[in-house]
Amino acid sequence: MAMTTTAPSPSHHLARLIGPALLTISIAESVNAHIWASSSHPTIFLNGSIIFVSGLAIVRHHNLWTTGWPVLVTLSGWSGLALGLTRMLVPEMVLESVKKAKPRDVRAGALVVAAVGGALTLCGYLAA
């Protein structure tokens, strides 16, 4: 008796990549919440460049506006584009807001990102 398996969709593949990455990054940001105020403008710009390119890659390959969970993949791409562009265009403003933020604020933002990462991870691996 042969078993047939269905190949995971592009949404599943991307969720399996993006979800754990967001979880890991958000945990690392929470643990190191105290260091962000010592960032520099070039660091903010470089971070924005990386986030922008990541978001662009996601949007180029997964710009699906559906009513199901795959829209989280699309939204993560568009969020990356917006966040990265902001950090590249106005790194001074971003750094000022980071310097004013308390570690608790950084952790709260990271918790939201972790929740999205967790949802994507679950959908990527369990909904296949």
C-alpha cells in the first residue's frame, strides 16, 4: 500500500522559514532589550536595509491577499518593506524613538512579533 504525500504549498514553505525566524529574533531582542538605545544611525540603516530586502523577497514571491492564514505571510512581507524603508529613510527618528523607549516597551513589541512568528510556525508545520 503506497502512501501519497502532498507537497507543501509556497505559503507553508515561507511560513516555516519566517515563523521560526520571527520567534528567534523577537526572543533575542527581548533578552537584549537594554542594548538598543546604544545603537547608531548606520546600524539602524543597515538593519533597515536587511529588513527591506527580506520584505521585498517575501512580497515578490507571496503577494496573496486571501482570507486564510497565508495572508500573514504577505503581511509580514509588507510590514518588512515598511519597517525597513522607515529605518533607511529616517534612521535618526527611529534611533530617537528607540532611545526614549524602555526595555519593557521593546519586550512588548517583541511579544507581538513572537505571536505572529508562533502563528506562522504552527500554520507552516501543522496546517500542511
